[in-house]
Amino acid sequence: MPKIQWTNLSSAFCLADMALPYYNARMKTLTVRLPEAVMAQIEAESRGRKLSKSDVVRERLSVAAGPSRRRHVLLDAIADLVGSVAGLPADLSARKKAYLKTTGYGQKRGR
């Protein structure tokens, strides 16, 4: 059996040394219970991409936060149409009390 030279191992790449700066970067811990099917998908993706399960979940959560950006894109697509209907006030929120009063909202009704 060959002898291991410990002097060579000290300069070798060590994952344990890399974990300290990564996990001390002000990350919080969250425990979540997932259905077996979802967990199996995460584990399979983790093995296939050679990432930790935590990294896969972080990526999925960041992608899930994307629709708010998509909403802004959709609003930009119709921005030229906003307020273009004739006969309506330019900004109804500025006169909401007057508008609600004309529609009878909040008034007592007879029984």
C-alpha cells in the first residue's frame, strides 16, 4: 500500500475550506417539507447537474420570483393604451370619494 504524503494534501483543493465563506455569507436556514415527487425531482436535478440540493432550490426560487418582472414587461406593452378611453377621468384614484358618492356606494339602503 502506498504511503500518503501529508505535505501534498495541504495544498490540495479542499471543499470543507470552501464551505465556510459560502455559508457565512449571511444566509438564513429554512426547513421545508416537500412531497416525495418534488424532492425526487430536486435530487435528480442535483445529481445530474452536480450541484447541491440547496443550490437547485435557490435557483428554482429565484426563477419563481421572475413573474413580477414579467408583469412589468406586459404593462410596458400596453402602456400607450392606458388612459386612452374617451370620457373617463385621467386618474380615477384622485377622485375616488366623489366617484363612489355618485354611484351610491356606502349609502344606507331601505329594507
